[in-house]
Amino acid sequence: MTSFDRETLIDCGHNNIPPRHTKGGAVFYAVVGGQLNTTPPPQKYTTYTNQIKEKHEQMSYTFTRKTRLPCEEALISLLPLGEKMLLKSGDLLLSRIPLISSSLRRSKICMRKMSTKDMATATPVYPKFIPVEQNEITSVSKSDGFKFRVVSYNILAQVYVKSSVFPHSPSPCLKWKARAPIILDVLKNLDADILCLQELDEYDNFYKEKIENDYYSSIYIKRSGRKSDGCGIFYKHNKLELVIEETIDYNDLANLLLDDSSSVEQKEKELANNKGKGDANDPYVRLKRDCVGIMAAFKFKKPYQHYIIVANTHLYWDPEWADVKLAQAKYLLSRVANFKKLVSEKFECTPSVIVTGDFNSVPGDKVYQYLVSGGFTAGPSPECLEDVPINLSSVYACTRGEPRFTNCTPGFTGTLDYIFFSPCDGIEPVSYLELPEAESADVKGGLPNYYHPSDHLPIGAEFVVT
């Protein structure tokens, strides 16, 4: 179900500089100023304020660097079938992402802790949907069309909740018995027709039953390997009928690099012997990040027989591995485009498309630019020279502007979560879920806290079928 194959993953050239790695048609470079550099960045250039852990909330994104590193990360760019990418002499087509915007660097949001008075009076925040101003987006007959709500929320898997990772959070806020009912209460008050959740653990033991009690049905994919969380889509079965679904395993990118199943088995044995850790310069190890996504096609029940595709994903967290995130983003859009074609042909329709999730990428970086490079709100980008397989726009960007943050901890405060939609396929946003301002009392000291059960904030949009 994908246009990717091993032989056509990458076709790169850079004068006569030899590739650092070559395997199965894949070429990896670390190029700065036209020179091949295989030396990893010196540790002294990179300072993290929290310990590195395998999850973006378990790592500080505060990055203290005033000059460019002498070596940038290895370049990988997975292209659709038949396309090529050429490295321009002396240029980095995939540079290090801007981890923190200048306006948010070491933001005071996360430097002030909640006061005793705040703790005594704190109750969960229930955000509201804000109507889009009439002159902000072109619309026809908004009030007369059929509307539906979509919410995306990284709820923070309990397996990642440790006081050593969130020392700024009041300890009662980190306990499962306290967080679980608040998360459910927030989700219920959002009253979404479609809920897209990331870092969803305890699905079978808790969330599936509890959320489905509120007239939802659901689909779910657990992360690969030993990870216990995943991505889920909950939908109101009285409004929507699930007609087809597919899962996305980004580990497929690693498998495509190898010749056959025996090579994959050999690599897996090597990783098992090393307790899951391998050489970060090995293309297979680099791409095997155990990240997943899920997508489904729904048909609205009467009176509207409209089809909609919803994809939900969680991309890799590490800002040092922006190349891997970009590869995942390209694979995601390729899969969504093929899925749309399948749905269109099978049901003889033109489905609308919505792509949601935690993309671990800030506005303006290479992943974000690629995802919106075909949308109405995006200008031409020299970093996104190839055609994207599907045109997407960000809901917040085309209504009120991207929020200042959707993730808030002392180490990092910025936007990582998005709802993208295809503006040409019969839907448009008419309202968006409100988000707190930087000075709001409910985000003092960082998240999670008594107001917000996750370190992320929920985002959402109400769409009208035009």
C-alpha cells in the first residue's frame, strides 16, 4: 500500500564526495561547507537541562548554542517513487531544527511555580471552541452546513510519568489515580466527534471501556518493540461509520533498506544482543524508532453521506534526529495519499482528509515546512523542492495563527501538535479550540499540574462540510 520501495529510497549525489553509508540504494551524508564530516558533534556544544530519555518530554529541548555545530546530523530524505534529490554544494538541505523560538527561549511560563493559593483553588481547565472570524477565512453558508469536531491530544502515557522527569510538577498530579479521571473528564467536556490521542497506554485496561461508555467506538495501534503506548482514534458511532482502516509502522522504513527478510532477522538479532541499542550511524538502527500511526475512513450517517479520512500519528522525539522525523513525515503523507486513492476508488467518492498528531516539530522547521508545502497557507520553500503527495494546511495557521505553545515544561515550551486538513476536499474550519496565553496562571511552573493532566495541551477544530 505504499509507493516506497527499497531500490528507490534515495538517489543522491554530491560532486565526487563518497557516501558515508550505502545500503540497498540508500545513501547517508554528513555534509558541511561541501566537506564530508563523519565526526559527531562535540558534547561541549550541546547542553541539555534534563537527562536524555527516550521520549521528548523526558528530555530538555533547551539548547545552548550560539554558533553552528561543526557537523550536522546525517542526511536522509525518503522520496516518492521516481524522484531524486541532489545535495547542493556547500548546502545543508536538512539543517538542525530550531528547537526554541527566540520569543520562547527559557520562557518565564515555566520558571514560576504554582503558589500555595493556586494549588488550593486549582481545578481542571476545560477549553472552549472559538468561532473563526468571518473575514479570517473564506466561507460559504457556514451556519447551514453539517459540522463536526476533531480534537488531538497527547495525554502523556503514565509509563513516562516520573518525578525525576517532571520535578516541577506537584507530586499528586503525577499519580495515575489522580490523572486518569481528570483526563477522562477533559475529553468528555471537549465533546469531540473524533478524538485522536497520542501516548495512549492502558488502552485495553482503561481508556477503551471508559471512553466508549460515552457513545464512542475506537481503533488503536500500539507502538512497536517494548513500548507500551500508542495512537488511538475514538469516534461517535451515532454520527460516523468506520468503513476501512490502516496502521502505519515507521519501522517499515528500516526494513525497506535491507535486501530480504533474513537480513531483517539478522539485524533484529544484533539489536537484541545489544539490548535494543545499536550504532546510530547504521541506517537501519537510525530509522528503527518504534513510532506508529493509524488512519481510517469514515462515512457520515444520514443526512450527509460524506466520507472523511482521519490520520493520527506520533513522530520521533529527538531534535538531534531531524532527518528521521522528516523521513517519517514523507512516509506518512505517501501512505495517506495512497489510502485516499484506495477510498476514492472503492467507495466512488472524494473524501476529505485530516491529519493530526504530535509531530515533535516546531513551526518553521523542515518537517513542518514539508507538511504544509502544498497547502494554501504555505509559500514556496527552497527546502521543499519536491512535490508533496497531498496538499495540507494547518487549522491554526489559517485561522488564528499557530499557538505559541502546545507543550510546556521548564526545559521546553513550544508548539509540537497540529491538525492539518486538505482545503480542497469539501471541509473548512469554522472554530478552533482555545489555548492559554503565556501569562496564564494555569501554566505557571510547567505541565502537568492541577489544571492540566498532561505536559501537552489539547488542540481542536470544528469543521463544516461545504
